[in-house]
Amino acid sequence: MGRAAAHLFAREGAKLVGCDINPQSAQAVVDEVSAAGGTMLSLHPCDLTDPAQAQALIDRAIDAFGRIDVLYNNAAMAYFGWIDEMPIDDWYKTINEEVHIVYLLTRAAWPHLKASKGAIVNTASVSAHTTFKTLPGIAHSTAKGGIVAMTRHLAMEGAPFGVRANSLSPGVIETNQTRPLLEDKNWADYMLGRTLMHRLGQPEEIANVALFLASDESSFITGVDIVADGGTLAW
Ligand SMILES: NC(=O)c1ccc[n+]([C@@H]2O[C@H](COP(=O)([O-])OP(=O)(O)OC[C@H]3O[C@@H](n4cnc5c(N)ncnc54)[C@H](O)[C@@H]3O)[C@@H](O)[C@H]2O)c1
């Protein structure tokens, strides 16, 4: 989804600063965006759960462009398991890599967002709002519920400075992680049956929501979570 957003934001004329803990995929996105005529640099490897590395990413952006107008907190990693089977360490890792990761980068970017009256877009999940019997996601649901609450709080703290903060909650999106699961008939029948549209979402459909929340088109929207789930929460 970050890759799709990089392409879309670059086509809109944004100057992008990306990052990834995985240097190969980060460099691939920089190369693709640059080849398409976009402006993108990246800090990689960069582990956003480390406060110093989160700060280094913000410093890189300021060194290169002098300001930050949009912070899109999309990177995350979750660990799944049923409550009594999941190693306790996986609980802590999920909270760290889905919640702390957003807090740390937002904290580092905050002075620059106040200066620019910027916009924060956080990635939550439909798992903040519902459960799936095929998904042992107790830590993930908890973390993403935290993102919705953190976003509301950021909106309150940011409003006096003209900073907007919103989250988006993707439903099940077709990515490298979910595509192989579609071959499991039980998984696919249940998950597709949970969407009114009877399909998975595409990363580009989430990037469109991120773009809207990042742009002046959403100038009177702050503190909300926009759900893009093909109708999962509607029934
Ligand atoms: N795939 C889905 O169906 C789905 C549904 C709802 C929400 N989400 C959320 O959407 C976001 C993007 O998910 P995706 O499916 O594109 O995932 P993905 O795994 O394809 O991409 C996430 C990227 O974040 C990077 N990353 C992970 N931990 C990092 C760290 N500590 N520091 C820096 N980079 C790190 C990974 O290397 C990866 O490139 C995540 O926040 C995820 O929780 C995904």
C-alpha cells in the first residue's frame, strides 16, 4: 500500500521521502517513482520503532526539502496467534511495531507539521472495528484500535496549530501477504463473504483515500477514521 501511495502522491506532484526497514523494496520504489518522473528519496534501512532512526528520517526530509506537509504513517508489522497460543513476545512486538512506530515518527515530525499546518494520515484497519474468525489478531486489533484513538487525540492537540490528523481503515487488501491466502478455499470463502463487494481491495483504492486525507480536499475533516472495506462493516 505504501508503494501504491508513493506512485499516486508522486503523480500529484508531491516530493516524497520514504523509508523501509527492508532496503531492497525501498530502493525498488524509489527507482520506479523516479523512472516515472517523480521526486522521491528514501532512508533505508530505517527501523521506525527506533526513536533515533525515526528522527533521522525526519531530519533527512527537512535537509532535502525544508518542510513537511504530510506525514503518512503506513509502515507496520503484526504478529498473529490465538490468545493462549501466541508467544507473549509477539504481543509486545505487535504493539511496538504497530503503535509505537506511529507515535515515534509523529513525535519527531510534530514541530514541522505545526510549522506547515500539515496533515497526518495514519493507517488503522478494519480490525480496529470488527473481528474475523479466520484471523487470530488479538494484538493487531488492539494495536489498530489504538491508532484510531491516537489519531483522535492528535487531531485535538493539533487543531490549535492547524494540524489535521485522520486515519484510514483498510479492509482486506490484496497484497503479497494476502494473495497466497486466497488459494485457501475456506479462508477465501469466509473473507470474501464478509465484504458486500465480494472481493479484496486493491492497494490503489487505499492510496486514493490517503491522498484525499492528505490533501486540501479534506480541509474540514479531522479526527476521523475513514473505512475502505468493500462493505465489511455494513453487515
Ligand atoms: N494488507 C491488508 O489487508 C491490511 C488491512 C488493514 C490494514 N493494513 C495496514 O496497512 C499498512 C500497510 O500494510 P501492507 O499490507 O501494505 O503491508 P506490507 O507488509 O506489504 O508493507 C509494510 C511495509 O512496512 C515496512 N515496515 C515494517 N516494519 C517496519 C519498521 N519497523 N520500520 C520501517 N519499515 C517497516 C515493511 O518492510 C513493508 O515494506 C499496515 O499498517 C497494515 O497494518 C493492511
